[in-house]
Amino acid sequence: MKGIFMQMGMSDNMSRMILEMCDALNCGYMTGLEPRSAENTTPTSYEAFVKEYFVPAYEGRAAHA
């Protein structure tokens, strides 16, 4: 992945830090400050968020942009 990140324009250092963060999340060393609950969780799936909000904002066509 580091090579792919660098091909996308990330620096060597940034690529390594992202991979270090992924390792920390995957092994449980890095976790959220509080557990998920009804108060801090929305019904929006990651896929829906990307499709409905992130991609339009990234492409400059967000409803509020």
C-alpha cells in the first residue's frame, strides 16, 4: 500500500503514518474514546455516506456547496 499511496502523491512519511495508524486500529492499540451508542451513532452506512455526501462534495457538486 505504501507504494500506491506514494504514486497518489503522498510523501513517504505520510504513507508510513497512515499504515501505522491502520495497524494500530486493526490490533486494538488505537480505539475510540467511547463505545458506540445510540447517542453517537447514525443509521447512515459508510457506503451511503460515501455515495450521497463524500463523492458529491469531492466532485464539487454537494447540495450545500
